[in-house]
Amino acid sequence: MTDDELTYLPTTEALRLFRTRDLSPVELMNAVIARSEAVEPEINAFAEETFEEALVQAKAAEIAYGPGGAPRPLEGLAVAIKEEQPIAGRIVSEGSLVFADHLAEQTHPAVARILAAGGIVHARTTTPEFCCAIFTHSRRWGVTRNPWNTDYSPGGSSGGSGAALAAGTAMLATGSDIAGSIRLPAAATGTVGFKPPYGRVPAVPPFNLDPYCHDGPMARTVADCALLENVMAGPHPEDVASLRPAVRIPEQLGDIAGMRIGFAPNLGDWEIEPDVAANTRAAAEALREAGAIVEEIDVRLRHRDIRRAVFSHFGAIFGAYVAGVAAEYRDELTPYALAFAADTAIGPGDYLAGLDIEAAVYGVLGPLLERYDALLCPTTGAAGLPAGEDFVDTRLTVNGVELEHYWDVALTPVFNIASRCPVLNVPTGLGRNGIPTGMQIVGRTYEDASVFHIGAALERIRPWPHHPPAEPR
């Protein structure tokens, strides 16, 4: 097996080889580092590299797999951590020049669990400024590119994590999702990303109290994603919103015989490119082969209403934070961060009006999730966004239609509104530009395992490549 082949091993297989001592954590870490040094100059997925520390930890992991050792669940695996998830004593800049020297005072509880489980943080990954965009570039780190076609972004805001997985420079990665920031990069990079139900994975105050906010795992396979989710999830004494009891995704996945699944080609009036629509339909059809009962359904939501609800919510919390920074440091911010602050500015009554829309959204979805075990829909209406574009002075065109706002390409915010639903993004194919397309598998509230079973069944019926067919271009 070549070094590059090693870096694309499923983590479940790498762990098996560690246990049989047919593969060393040091050997795998060296391969990941070599791969990173080869492709990082072009992909630019890393905000920070800690390769020397990682090799020291890999040597310790090697001992843990020896006689008398007791390897932990992630022992010896290279895990890339999204930069906005703090690690005590390290810079956490949120992709902004304003906070380029800001040292974190605490470690994110989910990251602490990864470290305690033996995961090795060899790198931290890039984001857009303040994680406020669905692409990944910033004045602090430059442009992060998609390994499938470097003319395109890997999505955002967990774009660096998705790009690292697709480039073979991480075995597992973390993301966070306030409007699709795990699922959109997973879709664009042909990887698997899970938005847990609100409260499933503990987070850092005060944003742990925002029901739109979710931290979660990203990986190249469904089983790998479940592995990382099982480490990250569970109640935490520092997060009052974290749920009891801990829920574990089973190791044996993929039995969906008799499950009733609703397939929504659209969630209402979003523009969907033909290649995205065709790939989503093919994936839904494949689940019939796996034994599920799949029925096409009509969902009638309006993208303008969703954007209004989301922006009014942001305006009271997340957007207000960005606006506060912009008021003092305007000249140091990116154009898209300034636009985000302006777009999410709210007036009297806007937040309450947004809550009315939120209630109406689950008024549509709730009855469907009583009838079906899960729902399927596209993750985004188009395969990829051009790398480096801010969409401040230009409009995004999808399916021949110029969108009012570039966020309208994403179908993901619906399930930040319906935040108690678990949602798994899985790859469905390639767009005509060579960028992967993705599908959301939406479960009933707090029924996490169902979406992993469906994703694993699809992965078995329609296996997808774990990496681009050629080197980044």
C-alpha cells in the first residue's frame, strides 16, 4: 500500500490494522504528513499544523497497541479540528485578522473528548471569517480550494475540514453547523457530515444556548462518522443544554428493510440544478434496492421565508456579534463579513416574526416525520461555488435563475430551524463541473441512529470514491 493509499484508509480499517499490528500509527502519521506537505500549498485547508507534536503522540500510540497496552477509541488517528473550536493555549482567531493573536483559555468539550480518546490533532482547519459564509476564504488564511476541482470552494464554513478529508490530509475532522456549515462542505467534497440534534454534542457558552448551533463529525465513510460522533456526544457538566442520556450509534449499520422514507426532490421553491436533481433521485432509488419503502413527497416551504427566519435569528445572536466587531474594526473585516452584519440587522418585531416562521416550518415537517422514518432531499441546489468569490457585488445563478442571495442555494438552514432533527449528508455523485453533490438524510427528532443506518445502506449499494480521481488541479 502506498503512502497516499494509506491516507485514504477508512479509520475503522486503520484501527483494525493498528490492533493486528499490520500498520503502525507512526507509519500512518508519516503518510498523512507527507501527503499534507505535498498538497497543502494548493489546497490550503490548514490554519495550523502541529506535525512534530503529532509524531511524538503517534509513537506513544504505537506503544498502546503493543503487549499489555490499552488503546483508546481513536488511538493514533490524525484528527483535524476546525479552528473556531478552541484549544486552551492556542490561537483561536475565527478566521479574522482582528483576533489573530487571541489565545483560547479553554478547550472545547468535544475536542477534549477527542484528545482523551487518543485522537491526535495534527492540524486545525480553515474557515471563512467568523464562520459566517458558505464558502471558505479569508484575509487571514487566503483561499481554501476543493481537491476535486481547485477552481471551486470546498464550501463553508467547515470548508477546511471537508477539503482535508478529500485531500487525504486527515483521517477524521470536526465541523460546526449553524446554517449548514457541516453539511455543505461535506456535500462539496464528497464526504460524510453529521449535524446532530441540538444538545447532543456539548459546546462552549454562550453559543451552546443557541438552538441553531451544532458541533459534529466529518469523515469519508458513514461508519467513520459514527465513530467520531460516539466520542464527541453526550452530556457535559459545563453545558446545560447537553442532553442526557448519551446516545451511541451502533457499530452494525445498514439494515433499513421496511423503513418508510420520504423523498423530497425539493423542499419547496429552491432552484435545483439538473445534475444535483438527477444524483439525488438516483440515490433515493437505490435505497429501494436496500429494502426501504421510498415514496416521493411534496414539501411546500419557501426559501424567502427560511432566509427571513434565519437572518432574523442571526440578527439577535450571531449577526449581532459580527456587527459588534465590525463597528470597531471595520477596515480589517472581509466584505462578506460586513455584508453578513448588514443582512442580518433586525428591527423591532423581526425576531418574533422569525419565530412564527420557525414554528410553521415544523408544522410542515412534523407530520411528515410521523408518517416516515426519515426524509431525503438535496443538500444544496448547485454543485460547488467558485473559489474566492464573496458574492457581495455579484449574484449567484442556479438553474438559469439569478438568486436574490447566495445563501438561497442551500437547503440546509431548514434543519437548523428544525434543529432537533439529526441530519446526515452523504455523497450522491458528481456535478458536471466535477464537484461532488450531496443528499441530506433527515431523521425524526433525536432518532440519530436512523440516518446512519440509511447512509450506510446507500454507501453499500452505491459505494463512492473516497478521494478525487486525480491530483488537485
